[in-house]
Amino acid sequence: MIKGIMDWVDDRSGIRGLVKEALYEKVPGGARWRYVWGSCLTFVFFTQVVTGTLLWMFYSPSAQTAWESVYYLQYHVAGGWFLRGVHHYMAQAMIVLLVLHLMQVVIDGAYKAPRELNFWFGALMMGVTLALSLTGYLLPWDQKGYWATAVATNLMAEVPLIGPALQKIVVGGAEYGHHTLTRFFALHAGVLPASLVALVVAHIYLFRKHGIHVKEPRPKRDSYFWPDQVLKDAIACSAILLAVVALTIYFRGAPLGPPADPSNEFPARPEWYFLFLFQLLKYVPAFWGAVIIPAFLALWIFLQPFIGKSKGGHQFNVGFWWALIAGSVALTGMAVSEDRANLKHGAAIEEADWQAERVIEIADTQGIPPAGAVTLLRKDSQNQGRRLFAAHCSSCHRYNGHDGRGFPVDEPQSAADLAGFASVEWITDLLNYDHYVSAKYFGGTKFKDGTMARKVLAKYTDDEKKLLPSIAKLLADGANLPYEENLAEDTREELLSLYYNDDLKFEDGRACIECHDIDSEDEGSAPDLTGYGSSEWLTAFIENPEDKRFYGKKNDRMPCYGRDGKLQEKEIAILVDWIRSQAAEF
Amino acid sequence: MSDHSNKEKSKENRRKFIVSSTIAASTACALFPLASGIPSVLDPATKDSGNAEVPWTKVTNLATLPEDGTPTKFEVILEKVKDAWTTYTNIPAGAVYLTRKGDEVTAYNLKCPHLGCAIDYRKNSNDYFCPCHNSTFALDGSVTTDNSPSPRGMDTMDTKVEDGVIWIRFQQFRPNIAEKVPV
């Protein structure tokens, strides 16, 4: 029955002959591991086509839906992370295999006559594969892809005469947006894979026409492609598959950074296999990187089969490729080590990781509005708070020693570190003379030599110092911080009486209350501590520290953000919420 | 002699082993890409949508409905609708015909229970008519012809009137079956 159907099909298609021809190709010198790379690449490309088509069912190319659809696939579709991961790591495997295949061809001299044409086809396919990587990198529309691809498309403008027009055509306009994604997607899922399929067909046809280029000496008797070489190919493909699955599981799929945001800077870095080009652009003008070097390489690849025929030409070719690889490895190493040594780069990566986690947390709980996930981060007070702090406060203040976003600050610290501001711990340290005059608190201000430092904190006896944590508890209670518990009413009364009475006093016999009001109508000479650190207190303070309720004329350089319109009311509110939101890290 | 045949046999075994391992490894490689995406592709079928509590949605005021029971069409604007990754707020999600009998209100889904076309109300004959496959329904939503394409009457849903405001639980139902089963 089955044989009958097969006969019928074969009669009309000649399929048996085709399969026979495909499988019983002669392998002179027997099956060898060095011949597996081409099959591996075909397998990897096949995987990419299949997984890519499946990913297509989930992807939505537009500025408001690209990141969002990928997020949905990654976190809300069964096995979505795995599918993405396989496609992502298989793409990396493809680059590695391309280099291995190329080097095999070069070392074995398989690029020489009569296989020149196929060598050039191979080089073209390499170009298409790199273009696939480049276009695919943008599609998730996260910060990494967005900023890195912007660099790549700006390089395109370096092409003489048509460069700027070419860039606009590829980007779909002057700015990145919907049409950048639709075009990149059409390239990535349509134009480029179709070209690659055509090239693969031509490549395999030419390969079959000339047969395997046999590396001498031949280790064994001649055999056939099936099953000996197919077994070796299948084992190599399985090894790649296992490696990709292992990477996918280990990293829990492909990374997804925070959504692309042109107003939120991110250090553009390409995928690792383009890092050498990235590093090269630090030394050579963009025109060299975008035009001269690629043009030279293209010309050289074209000439290589002819050079190979001359005496010593083959050795030269092999040497050149090794030098190219060594140079790329060295440049990649330099790129990586420069980034590792750069604290700001590390901070930017850490911030992006934080934002990615944050936006996913918000999207999971609140959902994503039609305007896209980037609006979630823009409206998030956690994210905005740290940005406002970095922009407006961090030239003097610090937050956990950094600028609020995690970046080191170049200027010396000249005002207090506000991480954990108004918490029991923060105030306890403040009341310690050594801390008070240190850079972490008032060391950079004129208050370092003020009355509080010299005449109060410096003069406390050991017995008095024992009372300070209680005062800190009382003051912190007024702050009502979300992460600290309020005092019981009677404890508060008890501490308040301590504050009012004479146990803690200047050398001339006055208590805290003499200068700092708390829960009283009087106006002391120092900042009013009623509700110290509370939303109301901090807002009023940031609006106008020169108000007589606070520093008055004694204010030391702190700008009046509200009074002078340096920050909007809404921004101050976000800043206040953020400063008060969490405990210090140290 | 037997030595020779043993050798032949082991050679044949070896070849058999090679062929079967080759077929196994190749098949695994060939199937893997598709297999890696099967759970994701089948994901929508595994997600149950019908069991969620249907929220009450405000449609209109009782006073806007004619007291003689003439159906009036209203858009249903849902407070929150999730479409994959996007959460919409206050978005039109469908339409209903509302009819009034005293203080009682009935809501009929605009969609035909046959195959989901939009049903018209015909003023002249005072009935409902589906312009796709000619199903007709009486004002109470029941099927009016014996060989109606629609297997059941128009889909009603829960309604309530509170302080003169009409609320409904807007729902879609599986088309083309005799029973009313929420989607």
C-alpha cells in the first residue's frame, strides 16, 4: 500500500532519484568532522526560519507595541521565553559557525578555482546574516536595540552621495518610529531570509557541482554522504542544539531591556560579535568604519581566489584571515575591558536592569496603556524620583553615595547624603558630632562650624549622648516614613518631654526646644522640626529653605526650588515621595 | 568460516547502529525548532476566558428607553478591557438592544447567535432581522421561523436598574449551538 503510493508519487515527481542523488553523494577520503560546518549552518538557518515564523505570531511591529508584544510573549505566554531564547542564542551560534565555516574553507584552500563563485556567494551570505543580526537586534524595541541600531543607521549616512537618503529609506523617515520597525521587520523576516534561501540554494548547487574540496591526505576509503557524513553532521547539529538549549535555560531566555526611550540615555553597545567594529570606531573616522574598510574587505574577498593561485598566495590569504580574527578578538577584548573599567557604564547597565524589572512589575500589576510601556516608566515616581534627584540635587547631595540613579558623581559632595533621610538611623548618626561634620551630613556646608556642631553636639557628655537615640526616634516619628513604624502615643509623649526638658542642653543651659520648635507655636532660631522629614515638611523645605521656618538667612547655597520655579510642584512631590520611599543601603 | 560471518555480522550491526542513530539525531534536529514553539502557539487554547466574573457596566438611564417596549440600540463601554498586552479603559466593546417593560429592562446582544453578524431592528415589522443569513427574531428575542439559521434566540444578559440607571453584565456567547454558553 505505502509502496504503491510512493511509486505513484515517484512516477510523477522523480523524488526517489532526487533523494538518492542528495544522499549518495561521494565523500572522497571518507566522512570527516571538518566537513560538518556547512550542514550545521543550514540546520541553524532552518531553525531560525521556523522559530522566527513562530515568533511572528506574537510580534507586533510599532513603536507602541513592539516591546509590549515581546514582553507579553516573554512573561505571559506559555513557553514564550524558551522560543525567544532559542531564536536569540541560535542567532549567536550562527555567527560563530559562520566564522568556523569560513576558516575551514580558507585553511583548506576551498576558495580557489573552480570554487571562486561559491566563495563569493558564501561571503554574500555572511553579509546577509550580519544584516539579519543587525535588524533583529532592534525588533524588541528596548533601550539596547534602539540606541545601538541608531548608531548603525547613522553610519549608513556615511555612504557617499546616497548615504543620507539611504539612511532615511532604511529608517523609514528622519526619526526612529513606526516605520523603522515595519521596515526592519520586513527586512528581518522577509527580504533577508528570502535572499538567504536563494543564496543557500545557489551555494549548495555549486557545492554539489564541484563536490567536496578534499583535504589531503585522505584518512580513509571513499564513502557516501549517507549515512557516515550525515551522522557526523547530525551529531554536530545536536551539539549546537544542546548548547543553545542550555544557554536558553541558563539565562531564562533572551534578555529584554526597558522599552526604548529617546529621552532616556543608554550607552549604545552592539551585540558582542559587532564589538570589534564598535571599538574600531573609537580610533578611525566613521567614514572609514562605514565605507572604506567594508569596501576594502569586499574587494579583498573578491581578489582572494586569484591571490591564492600565486606562489605563497594561499599562505598570505590564511595569514590575513588569522590576522583579521586576531585583530577582532583584540578589539573585542579592549571594548569589553574598557566598559568594565568604566564605572558610569556599569551604573548605566545596572540602571537599565532596574528599569526593566520595574517596568515589568508595573505592567504586570497595572497593565500597559495603549500609549505603550514607556509611559509607565515616565510616570513612575520611583523612576522619575531618582532622575529628578540626579538632575537637580546630586551636584551637592548624594544618595547612598551616588547620584540617585547609581552613577558616581564627579563633583565633591557638599551636602548631606539623603538615602534614608529622617529615619531613626539617619537622625541618630546626624546627632553624632563626628558624623555631623563628615561629608555624609554637613561636612561640606558652613553648618559644620555652626552653633549646633560646635556648641551642642561637640559638647555632649557621655550621659547625654545616651539620650540621643531617643531624640532620633522622636524626630523620625514625625517623618511618618512608609518603611518605619510609628511610635505608640505614650512613648511619643515620654520622648517629647525629654525633648522639652533640660536633660539635653547647651552649655549655657538651654534645651533643643530653645532653637528648634517641635509641636509648638513659637519660632526658634533654627529649623522648625515639627513633622521633620514628613511629606509636608520636606515639600515646604525644598520649595523654600530660606523660609524663616527653616534656615532663614542662614541658608547655605540650597536653592529655593519652588519659590524660584526651578522645579514644578508635581516634580517636588515626586522627589519628596522618592526620597522618603526607602531605607538607606548602608 | 564462522569467523568471517561473525565479522560480517558485526559490520552489519555497526552499519545498522549508524543508520538508526543518524535517523534519530536528524529527526530530533528537524523537529526541535517547531517543537520549541508549540507550547506558545497553543497558549491561547489553554487560557480559560469564560470563568472570570463578568462586571456590571453602566449603559444608560431608564428614562431614555421608550415605555412601549421599542428596542433601542446602545454602545457598551467597558471600564477596563485587556487585549493581550494592552489594557484599555472606557472602550466600546460591543452593543446591545435594550427594551423596557415598566421598570424591567431586557438586554439583547447585537450579535446574531448564528454566526455573529450584527442584528437589525426592523421598525416596519417590529422585529429583529439578521441581514447575513436572514434569521428573524421576535421582540422577546425568540426565533420566529421553524427553519431559522439561528439555533437559539437572541442572547440576553443580566440587567439591573438602580436609581434610574441601567446596568448590564455584558457577555458574548458561543455561536451556532442551541445552548447559551459564555465564550
